[in-house]
Amino acid sequence: MLAIDLVWLLGIAKSLYRDEMGDLMATEPKLIAGLAFYLLYALGAIIFVIIPALSKQSLMYAVQYGALFGLFCYMTYDLTNLAVIRDFPTRLAFVDMAWGSFVTTLSASLAYWVGSRFS
């Protein structure tokens, strides 16, 4: 997920985030917080999506629940930002929720595919 997300954040959506967030965006990312996010998010996806998909031997489970896990996690973040951060961009929140669902679906599907080859 980290590799896919870095392509998104540093390439495709870099200007979107900068344009939408303006002064809200930090000049430099906090690497420890980012690393903690990726580790904990991956752990959550493993526990709630990938292990159940492998036990059910179901790629469709990984796809469906990966999409839902990503949507709910990113939705929690974005809706909280909309609720408490003045001028947080609504458009960015919806783009981010869609991205979270997509990247988690893709990552969970790839993890399922790799895991199913070893089990």
C-alpha cells in the first residue's frame, strides 16, 4: 500500500492536496506519524480483511471488504476533518475517501493473491 500511496501522494495528487489544503498543509510531512499510520493501517487490513479472505479462500471477500475497510477508515478521517477543521475542503474529503477505498481494495487484493499462493 505504501508504494501505491506514494505514487498517488507524490505524483498524481500532489498538486490537488496542495491546491485544496493551502495553508492547512504542512511544509514537511511528519515521517514518524506517517510510518505509524501505514503500520497500523496495514495491521488493521490484515486482521479485518486479508486473514478472513484467506480463511474463506475468497478474492471477492478481499475486494469487497478491502473497499469497505478503506472507505470507513478514510471516511472517519475526512469527516472528522470536515467537522473540526475550519475550511477543510469538502471536495478533497470525497476524493480522499474514494482513494482510500481504491488503494485498500487494490492492496488487500494483492495481499490475498500473494497469501493464497503460500497457503
